[in-house]
Amino acid sequence: MSAVAAPVSRARGALLGLAVGDAVGFPSLYHRGIRAGGRRAWSMGVTADEQRVTRFGTPFSMRGGFAPWAPTDDAEAAAVGALLVLGLGDDDRGPAARWAALMSQEAWGSVAERGALANLANGLVPPASGTDNPHAEDDSAVPRVVPAGIRHAGDPDAAAALAVVLAEVTNGRDGVWAASAVAAAVAVAVGGGGMSEAVAAGAARMEPDSWIRRNLDRARVVVARHQDLPTALPELVEEVAPATYSHGSIAPETVPLAFVIAEACEGDVLGAVTLAAAVHRQADSMPAIVGALVGAVAGAEAIPTTWRERVDELAGTCVPAVGGQRLTELADRLAASWPAVPDGGGAAALAPAHVASDS
């Protein structure tokens, strides 16, 4: 980076970068069709298979309504997380009940999220609502905990602890460790750290010999064998995210890939998310995770205005309760909750010396 981004800019960059990554992933094209009054075209696949047609249909509406670059599920999950973090201490209900209330208004979500809602309705509470779940180890909780990293900028331990509370509502084991890792990484980055230090803080929150930690170690070995990340990408996918499962949003696959991509692309938000989007099986969530990490280091100014103005305001496509929320305003509110310091230095002044100096 040519200059060190200010803490508030990094806070904004984390959420805006996440939204850009969400928008470029091809699944968002289908998510946008949920409320547009058109067809998402899945039914066309049956006929296409019968007729041996290789080109598949994409969402469309003769009446319009598809905003080409609007973020959807991941950015809206981050907004939900921000509202949960901002409401801590102001609501007698726990995070699980407050999350369920935000998700109750005809919201669409992942298998883990829908399963958790059913579990909560049937009387289960965290962590059972997340562990007794067919997708306990997916990455649904990761976007939700990025605001925890912003709230506790410079304090990865506090960010990771809060992330566990937020993640256990919907996930268990590797799904929770992934969320904890990303929150810690964001906390270091927003607090003034560089990407390598942020990734190291995230890796430290992964249980030793866990699925997610083994994949991160494997990914690092692959990257070290190649001259650059684009060259390593084919082998990375083969080693870390093979097509052995029907869903690509499995946390032990997406988060290790996100970490090595973010580390290789420090400061280049658009380059990082477009490279992440090239990993098509993980395109529903991994570009958003990469965008949050790189944006937290590079700051909002590293994201071109043409992108910022298209992803800032949320439509409430998947989560109607957050429609109209602006990510920059949520980031500013989270930053306003940072403890005051005498010199007005914000998160960077609060961060440990080794964090604040590494950029």
C-alpha cells in the first residue's frame, strides 16, 4: 500500500469490500431474483439436461428490477451482525433471539441459518441450535461476525470471543472456528495491522489439527510452490476445495482459501475479489470474505467510487429487515463505539504496538 488507511476508513473498507465480493460472485445473480418478480431459471435446467443443452438460463425479468451489482446475502448478513453488535447491552433478549427476530421477516438464508431458525423455534438454544444442524460447518456465520472484528479493532481476542457468541447460533465446530478466525483477522487489520499479521491472528483461532487448520496449512504449502497466486490457483482448488460435496460454502474450504488469497493481494481489493470469484464452487461466499479482509487493510478509498456507490445501500433482498441500511453508516456506528483515547487516535491508538506499526 502507498499509504496507511485511517481506522474508520478500514472499518468502512471491511464492510464495503465484503459487499463488493458478494456482488461479484455469480450466485448473487440468482439471489437478486428472489424479490424481482421474475424467474431464477432453475426449472429450465431440467429441460436443458433432457435436451443436452450446455448453456443454462440466468435470472431475468421483463419488468426489470435486477440491479446488476447489488450485494445480497453476505452483505445483508454482515448488516444483521452489525445490528446485533450495536445492540449489545441495550436489549434484554440474547443474540439468538435478536438474530431470529431480524431473520423472521420472510428472510432467505443458508441451510445452516434456516436450520437454526427451526431449532430456535423448537426450543433449542445455542450452541445446540448451531451444532444440531446439517450445515453446522458451513461459513454462514462468517459475514455476520465481521462487525465483531470492527467493534473490537486492535483486540483480536475480544473480537474472536464475541464472534463465537454470534456464530454458535447457526454453526458448530469448524463453522465457529472459521468465524472466530475471520473476526480476529479483521480486528487486527482495522486496528492497523498488515494482512500477514491479520491472517496469523486468524490462524491462531483455528483449533490445532482441525479440518480448517489442516486446509490452511495445505494451502500455504501449495502457494509456496508457485511464483504467484494465479499460478497456484488450480492446484489450490484441487488440494483444498475439491468437488466432493454438494455445497461450496463449507468453512474449512472457503476461509483457508480466503486467507491465502487476501495475503497475496494485500491492498488490491478488486484484484483480490475477482481472483476469488474465479474459484466458482466457492463463489457464493469466498469473494465476500476476501473482500472484507483486504478492505479492512486497504481502507474504503481503495475501492473505486463506481463500486462503493453501488454496494453501500442494501436492498433487503434476502433479509428484508436490513433493507435501506448503509454499510458505511453501520461501520461509522461501530467505530463510534471504540473507547475514547486521549490523542483521538481511535482504533490504531488502541491496538497493541506490534499491530499498529505493521502496515
